Amino acid sequence: MNTRIFSTIGSRLLGALPSLAAVIVVTFVIMRLLPGDPAAFFAGPAASAEAVEQIREQLGLNRSLPVQFWDYLGDLAQGDFGQSFTTGQPVAADLVSRLPASLELTIVALLIAVVLGLPLGVLSATRPNSWVDQVTRLVTTTGTCLPTFFTGLVLIYVFYYLLGWSPAPLGRLDLMYSPPPEVTGFYTIDAVLAGDWEVFRSALAQLILPAVTLGFFALAPLARMTRAGLLGVLSSDYVRTARACGLSSRVVLTRYALKNTLVPILNTMGMVFSYLLGINVLVEKVFAWPGVGSYALEALVASDYAPVQGFVLAIAVLYVLLNLSVDIACGLVDRRLAR
Amino acid sequence: MNDEKPLFEVTDLSVKFHTRLGEVAVLDHIHLNVGAGETVAVVGESGSGKSVMAFAALGILDPAGKVTSGSVRFADHDLLTLRKAALDDLRGRELAMIFQAPRTALNPILPVGRQIEDVLARHSDLSRSDRRDAAVAQLASVKITDPAKRYHNFPYELSGGMCQRVMIAIALACKPRLLIADEPTTGLDVTTQVVIMDLIAELAAANGMATLLITHDLGLASDYCARIAVMHAGQILESASARTLFKSPRHPYTARLFAATPRPGATLESLTSIPGQLPDLRQPQPPCRFSTRCERVQPGCTEPGLVLTPMPTDSAHLLACRNPL
Ligand SMILES: Nc1ncnc2c1ncn2[C@@H]1O[C@H](COP(=O)(O)OP(=O)(O)OP(=O)(O)O)[C@@H](O)[C@H]1O
Ligand SMILES: [Mg+2]
């Protein structure tokens, strides 16, 4: 059983290699196709043509594309993601230091979506056309059609500007505080571990608005999939059998209905999580959140190739791992899927 | 039938479904009863409403279906007005059902033994380990070989016949007084059909359990049941002991059904199909819903007030026909 799981994981990871290779090629090519000249950007607006040319040479950008690509592959093979012109740091170090910020935001957003979305979906499936169902429909529709950056701006306007309940949307922590000693990289958890409740309060206060913004977006597909999946399962033969056997409503709903809806829910959660990784880019910008998304966006504007390539590759690897965990979880719920 | 009240009694039951295409009167004033320990069959074509009747009795109708008249009595309980908690105490314990499609009737992601245990947990005070033993014993009682190992199997790992045995094991786990068996052998091969039917009959006899067999197979019904009710488009047209019905059917539809049932000694040519098809129940129906297909139809058939009434000669033989054979 255990060896089978490991061999499954191994073969799935191997199977993901071609996609990762494609991601590497495509991002490399697209970055070069985009307008913008990193050498010119780096040299600044006042630089002379020779200065720009000199910088181009320094950065190795004067060589042919195949040679540049070959060098890039060689570096990647050694775990070197290259250097960011804008921060002057190795991309790998930048990503590692910024990834926890993005993950903390995304995970809390997903938690919000799950904690609200699943009950909404369950309630609206068990009481179709009731007021809960109507509310769910309204929430899911608005959640789908409002762009996240717009939701974020509205929340900032209302809760920071009008009501003053939220701190300024400027990063992960009030400027008064310094980050807690790093254990997980998640400020809220690290602050709790350090027993520093003031920092915890500040980190949480900073986190709420961007997490709600993302969570509101993630809620819609989750609530909708829960509702649809549960409705289907509730009219299934085996739920009817369970009712005919006099099993209590609670057992019928949990052991028979919800557990059978778990596979589509888990799949939706995986899908939503990967969407969130992408959408983060905008929300991080709006809330000045120092995550990998805003990092990549700034690099993109500066035509700074290495960070963007590193970001896309990191997200792709995360995506592969995420899908793998979703599949393993689904296999645990429904053994037919584990074969 | 004797003078005492039957164990299970359906009186004047009507069910309507709300569909997008309008209201469908699926059951029309159904009468049916089953005495303690008795075996009764309901026979009718596919779509005649047999399953709907059973679902309505057990309170497991689709939300789109509504009971519009009548009552269902089991022992001293009126099933249609019983509180849900009280109904749940009866279902699975005194009154059990097995279903048409054995594979989909089982929870696909729960080992079959656990599904038996769930019923025991609901209706008995056995301890956890006793429940487990009882579940294994229950699997053995439906003649599943190696029950301790089968306990851990998921439905997808079992054959259709095996799933139906498991379903029987679940239904009979609490030794109910009445078993409603809804086409327990459809989808199974002929040999397995016989085995499953014999198993049900044997367990019913051993426990003194009454059985309501729902089937479209008149042959199967007369082999296993003492009494047969013939259903057509949501109406009971005739009901009598299997022997009476076999010897002298009075309703043209019953006679047609017998003519369409393969039996020993009959040639394929002698089998005749029933003309026409079930009426479209979204349209208003004449008092006898078979009249549009009936060769003995006469002007009186359209007059209202047709009811299932005992024959003057035999009070156990009920008939709803204006121009019987
Ligand atoms: N959920 C539903 N919504 C609308 N109509 C329904 C529903 N369930 C059943 N019906 C209708 O009720 C009628 C009787 O169906 P039922 O399943 O009871 O037939 P049956 O006699 O059990 O047939 P079979 O032998 O195929 O099982 C059919 O015409 C069917 O279309
Ligand atoms: Mg049926």
C-alpha cells in the first residue's frame, strides 16, 4: 500500500517533467518577445547608447538567443535561477523570502472560502430555492463577475478610508513592528509561536482585507460545486437506501452524501488554489503585499527576465505538487480513484 | 385473507409528480394489503408506478412527488403522517426495502460490511465489536463465501448478484416484519435470479417475514407469491390469489399479461405482446386507464366511478373492470 503510493507519486512527478520543460521554454521565449529592453531600463533614461550597449554586454544579452537559453538551462540545472537586476539579489533567494507572504495570503483566503463556501453550498443544496439558496446564488454570482482588484479597492475604500477599521493597505505588518523571528515565514503563526500578540494582531489586521478579497473570489466556485455535487448525490440511489434504512439525517448527510461529494469539492479546491496563485499578482499589487506576485509584476514592468522566469517556474512546480496532493486526497476518499 | 387487520395496508393512495411538462398523476387511488408473513406480488409493465408506490409508502419519494390522497398503514402506524423520528425507527428495523439496481443502491465509497453496521448502529444497542461480528454473520446468512474478507470490499469490487446479496443482508439485518423487494432480480442473469429469489423466500420463511415483491414478471410472481395484484398506469386492475389469477383472469389486461409471459410448454409464437403503450399520464385519463388499449372497451368504460371491488363469487378476488372476461 505504502510502496504503491510512493511509486504513484514518483511516476506522477516524472510525468510532470515535460510540462515543466514546456513552461521553461515558453516563459523564456515570451519574455524575449515582449517589448522592452532590460539593458535600457537598467541603464536609466539618461544613459548614452554606448552605456546601454556596455550594460547589454555585461548582462550577456548581446549573445544569440539559443546560447542564452543554453546558459539559462545550465544555471537551472545547478539550482541557479539567475540574478534580478532590480533587487540585485539571486532570484531564488528573493522567491524563497517572498513565497511565505504569498502562501499565507492564499491559504488564509482559501480557508475563508472553504469555511463560508462549503456551508453555503450544503445549506442551499439541502434547501433548494430557500432564502439561503437565493443568498448563495447572489454571493456566487457577484463573486464571479467582480474583478478581484476592484473588490480589493472597494474594501480598502470602505474599511480603511470611510470606516477606518482597517490599517493602511501597506504590506504585511504595521511599520511600528518588526517581523517575528522566522519559523514558518507566516507572520501570524510565527507571532503566535513567539508569543507576541501585538505583532499577531497587526499581522492579522493587515491580512484580513486582501484575504477576504481573494476569498470572496474563491468562494463562488466552491459554493457552487458543493451545491451541485451535493444535489446530485442527494438524489442518488444509495442516499435513498440510507433513508429507507432509517439512518438519521446527520449520518445520511455526512457519511452518505457529503463524503461522496468530497471528490468534486477537493478538485475544485485544487483548481481554485491554482487560480488564486495567479490572481495574487494583482491583489498583492493593490495591497502592497510583499509576495512573489508583486515581485514578478515589478520585474515584468522592468523587463527583468530572470525573476519572471523564476516566478513562473516556481508557480508551475507548486501547481504540480498541488494537483498531486489533490489526487492523493481524492484517492483516499474514493478508492476507485487510487488505482 | 382472514378477519384480522393486515400488517401492511395501502388505501386509496394517489401520487402526483410536478414536472416541467406539467403535473403527472402517477398513482391513481391504489389499494393493496399484505398480511403478516404473507407473500404478495405487484405486477405491471415498466413505468406503471410500482416503485413510486413503494417509495411513497416508505417516505422516500423524490421531492417532486406528492401524495395527494390516501394512507399507508403498517402495524399500528400511519406511515404518511408519522413524525420523521418515529418513521426512522420503523424503516430498516420493522420495514425494509431492497432496490431495483443493486450496484447503485449501495454507497460506493463505504465497505459493504460498514453499510450493514450503519443499520445495526441505528437500530440496535450492540457494541462496536458485536456489530462487526453481526455484520459478518449477516453476510454469511445471505450465503456470501468468505464473509470476513468480503466485509472490507467496496461495491465496485463485487458482482451485481453479490451486491444484491449485500443489499438483502442490509435490509434483513434487523429482521424486519415486512420486506418490500423492488425487482430484486432485474439486471441479473437467469441462474442468479433464481438463487436470489430462493434466498429471499428462504429467509422470509425462516423469519416469518411478509414480502411484497414488485416485478414485471408474472411468472416470477406466481412462482413465489401467494397473491398477486396487477398494476397498470398507476391503477390496480385486478388482485387475487396466484392460482385464481392464473386459472381464470377476469381483467383483459391480466389475460394479456399472461399471454405475454413465457411459461413451460409455450412456444415463442404463442407469446403475444400487449397492444399499445402506457398512456401519457400528463393528459386527463378515463376512469380505466387501460381502456384506450383494451379490445373489450365499451361505451360504459368512460363513465366515472370505477372502483376495485370484490367478486360476488370470491371476496378475495378484486376487480376493476366494466366488461370483464
Ligand atoms: N422523479 C420523478 N419525476 C417525474 N416522474 C417520475 C419520477 N419518478 C417516477 N416518475 C414517473 O412515474 C411513473 C412510474 O415510475 P416507476 O419508477 O414507479 O415505474 P415502475 O413501475 O417501477 O417501472 P420499472 O419496472 O421500470 O421500475 C413513470 O411514468 C415515471 O416517469
Ligand atoms: Mg421500478
